[in-house]
Amino acid sequence: MRGVIKRLIANIQLSNPDPVKRLAAVKEIMGKVTSDQIDAVKTLSESEPNAEVKREMETLVQLSELQSSDEDVVKAAIIGLKGNMNQQVRPKLEDLLTSESAEIAASAKTTLEAINKKVTWYGHLETLFFGLSLGSVLVLAAIGLAITFGVMGVINMAHGELIMIGAYTTYTIQHYIMPNYPGVSLILSIPAAFVVAGLVGIIIEKTVIRHLYGRPLETLLATFGISLILQQAVRSIFSPLNRSVETPEWMSGSIQINEVLSLTLNRLYVIAFCLVVFAALFIVLKKTSLGLQVRAVSQNRGMARAMGVKASKVDAMTFGLGAGIAGIAGVALSQLTNVGPNLGQSYIIDSFMVVVFGGVGNLWGTLISGFSLGIANKFMEPYAGAVLAKILVLVFIILFIQKRPRGLFPQKGRAADS
């Protein structure tokens, strides 16, 4: 009875003035349409003003005509379905591959192959989208590391924990300060995470790293120890359990391009956010006095000091800037995954790969290498699996660095060789 009632309601909604409701009504009776409904839909489709609703109505009629006893009607319906990616079209055409009529079977095979090619093409577009979203995460995670590594030569193993601090800042603001306003709290978390992670970075630089310049192995060990301390501090404060950050309503859902391709809004926002952060950082480094000093110290520290640049101050500000950007990356990651003490550890190795592949200290190199590695990883995953895909990317980077030790875009300056 419920099925009958739904079909009756759908019949009524087929004439609704709202095209959204008409489209929903067509989809409701798709695959379970009766003969009297087919005649009604065929009549309505002739005068339907909305292109999307008209296309769905025609699809519904053609799917029903595939079951006709008239071969000419079936062949016309098969031709009409060419390129149609509706979820019910391919199974119906596959059933016709075993038809007693050779002409119908051949026509169904031709149409099915054309649809499969189109579906494969859109599948590649979806993989590209996922690769861009992964690449944007890698860029956000690595861009702060590129600055500190390029200017100061410090191998900061605590960079992942700075990302974690940004994510926990987002969680704290949303759950303890503004629990009823997830959208506003997320926006406020961006400057808050930048400040909190930046201050932690400056403290680390002034208390530990400043005394270890010129000794990269010791900075690596020291920052690894700091990463363990920060992880344990988070476990003591927030508990070792993962926490979830609520996604605002305007970031939820997806944009449906067609029947086989949809773009999730949270990943679209992360990609856009990555580009905005990159543009802002690029302007800071190219158009401000701090950026000029950072570039001077990174290219020739001795000459910069001789020209009156306070290298120690630049180092602290640079480390704080890189740490702040890592905190912002944590805000973005909180929308894609759970927040936990081990959040940063998942991205520290990938961040170093992005920096080395793109060229130490080069922003454009970091952007291009991050997106390149993200896209390559996603395209290899269906064939090699997630783990093997990462291994293959690592092997590629090792071989690439053997040929180009300075990466895609090598740093320029007299001190670049050292």
C-alpha cells in the first residue's frame, strides 16, 4: 500500500509548478513505472520547460521502451540512451547483450561502450579532484616547513605536532567557547590557531633551536623529543581519544555534477583555503619588510647580517610564521579527519617529501610538488593500493633527487650551495 501511495503522490507531483519537485517525482517512479504512468510522462515531457526534468522524463520513457516487443522501438530507445549515465541504464543495456536479436545486442553493446567510456572519463575527473584535495592538504602541511627549513636549515620533527595544536585549537573553540555556532567558531579558529601555534613555535625556537644552529642532527633529535612532549601534553589535557570537529552546514553536502560525479563541499573549501593561504604567504614574503629580510637571510645569512638585518629576530619570526601556518593546516585537517594526538605524525614525512621534491625554501615548488604528489598518489591507489602507492611515490622522489638534488625549483643565492 505504501508503494501504491508513493506512486500516486509522484503522479500528482509530476505536474507540480516547482521543477525540483517534478524532478524528484520522476526519480521516485524510475524503475517501477506502470504503463499508464509511461503515457502520462511521455505527454508531460513534450511540454516540459525544464531541461533537466525533461531529460529525466525521456530517460524514464526510454528505459520502459527497452522492454517493448517491437524491435524498432527497442533500437530507438537504445540509440536515445547513448551517453546517458543514469544508474539504471547500464544494467538494462547489459541485459540486452544476450538478446535473441543480433541487431539489438550489437546496438546495446555500442551504446554501453560509449557510456562506459564517459563514466571512466568522469571517474578520472573525480580522482583528479581527490588528488587536488590531498595535494592541498600536503601543501598546507608542508608550506610552513618549507619556510623554516629553507631559511634556517632546521629539520623540525615537531612540525606535525604544530599542525595538531591548530586542530585542537579548533576543537577547543568549537566545543568549549562557541558550541552552538560551528560556522563562526571555525572561522575564528583560523587566526586563533595561527597565533597559538605561532607562539608555541617561537617558544621552541628561543628555548631549544637557537642553541643548536649549525648542528642539523641535534636539531632533529631535539625537535623529535619536543614532538613526543607535545603529544603527551595533549593526551594529558584532552585524553588520548580522538575528537571530532563539527562541519558547518555551509561546508556539508556536495555539488552533483551528474549521475556519476559529485564534488564534496568540504574538500572544495580546503582546496580554495589552501590557495588563499598560499597567496597570502606569497604576498607577505614578496611585499613586506619581513619577507625581504627572510629572503635575504635564506639566500646569504652572513651578508644579511653585514647589512644590518638581525638574523636572530628573523629566525624567531620565521619559525613563528611557519608554525602559525602549520596551525592553520590543522584547522583544515579538522574538517577532513578526526582530531587526535597522532594527527601530525600522519603528515610529517609527506611534508618533508613535498619540500625536498619542490626545492627547499621555494613556495612555488612546494605548491606544485604538493599537488603533483597528491594527484599521483590518488591515481596510483586504485591499481597499487594506498600503502604501495606511497612507497612508489617515495621511490620516485629518491630517484628524482639523485638527478636533481635541489628539487624542481632550486634556491638561488650565494649560500644556496651550502
